[in-house]
Amino acid sequence: MSEPAVQIVARGPRDACEAAAAVIDSDPLLEGATYSILEEDEDRGVWRIDAFPNDGDEADGVEGALRSFDVLTVTREKLADADWLAMSLSGLPPVREGRFFVYGAHDEGRRPLNKVALKIDAGAAFGTGHHGTTAGCLYAYDRLLKSRRFERVLDVGAGTGVLAIAAAKTGSRIAVGTDIDAPSVRISNENAALNGTHARFVHASGLNNREVARHGPYDLVFANILAPPLVALSRNIHDALKPRGVAILSGLLRTQERRVKAAYLSKGFRVKSRIHRDAWCTLVLQRAG
């Protein structure tokens, strides 16, 4: 019998929430933990972490990390036996980032004619555009498109596939995505078909998959994952890019920016720009020519 799904919520000051998130990220036993961090009440200075553990051990580890900060108020609740994630996200408003309009089925009639529409329904995969990391990637990509086009694009840790689908809908001839989570790969391929694009997604860990390698080197690599794997993949992402190719990296907290940036600078990248959304950072880097 499967364990009941739980949600763990922590509330408190921003510095404590960011420090707690850093503890979760640094624990190898919690590498797959899914959580979000956002500002809940600007007037009162209250920030919030929502974590959705995969099993009991992970739940205990996340809760322990959060409770180690006395200033955080931590609760753990069982979730009802339902498609709670889709239910909680089904009423989310559309996301507007530059030329992109990300929406769910409930906003079908609100698509503006002058935007690149990306239909991404809420579900079990990460990436509806509402999180600061996904929004930051779309914003960064929109800015790059004002002066350059990217024929070959790779999306590492694709989730719903929204970033590779955005590339396919803005002229990229090749748009490939990977994810270590098989259900996410299925969902992203369904989303690619739903949006009428040629984007293709494969189940892979790292960048050594045959489908990934045969389409390289790439003009652009998205990697919206977590700080530790971003650091670990710095050499692989460098090698997957053409000279002067661009990497858009996210999934890292502002407190992790220096560590991730150092890993890529040491491989010959230079920083083109950085974007901060809530507690999150998106880095735009260019490989040396």
C-alpha cells in the first residue's frame, strides 16, 4: 500500500527560509525533494516554503531540516486521495513573459493574438510558468530572441517541456528535452503534441543520451534544475554547446548564485545577465568562442 501524500509548509523570515532551502539542497538524501519558496506577505515580511515529499523518509528529512530553524513555523499535513496538484493549479492565472503567454485549458479563450501561446495544463510535472525559475528562463529567452535566433536547443530537466516548446514555437529547428522522471517525459511529449510543435523529449540522466548527442552541438541549453546538478553538469553543458553558445540556468536560489557561477566561469563561460525573481536566480551565460 502506498504512503499517503503529505505537504510540509514552513513560514518565517526570508533569510531563514533561504537558509533552510540551502540546507535541503545540500543534503544528498534530499536531492530529489520538490519544494517552492516565495514571499507570502510582503507587509509582514513572511516567506513560505511548500514541500511535497515523495515518501516518508524524504518527508522526515525535509521536516527535520525546516524545524532546525527555530524562527520557522512548520506544519505537516496529509493530502486527500485526489489529483491534488492538478486541482490546486487548475485555477492559476495565465503567465505573461515578454512574447510568451502560458495558459491552461481554463484560459483557452484569453489567448492574445500578438503573443506566442503555450498551452501547459497543471499536472504532475514541474513548469507551468508561475514559478520564479521558469518565468526567469522565459524572460531571459525572450530578451535573447530580440537579437539572435537559436537553431538547435536542448532543455535539461524539461518538466512539462514548456521551455523546449517555447523554442520550437519561435523558430528552433531542433528542440530536444530530457528529464530523469519518466512521467514528466510522457507529459512533455503530450504537451509538445498539444501545442502542435516538433519538440521531442527523452528519458535520460545527464547529457550522454544518444538522442541528445546526435543533435548537438547546441546553440542554446536550458537547465532549470537544482544548484548541485547544475554544478555537476557544468562540463557537460559546456561540451554540448557550440562556441559562443548560450546557457540559461535556473533552479538556484540567490544564495547559490556564486557557487554555480564559479563552476561555469572556470569552464570558460562569461556572464551575459542574471535575473532575480523572489528568492530565485536565473543566469544567462555564454561559452567562449
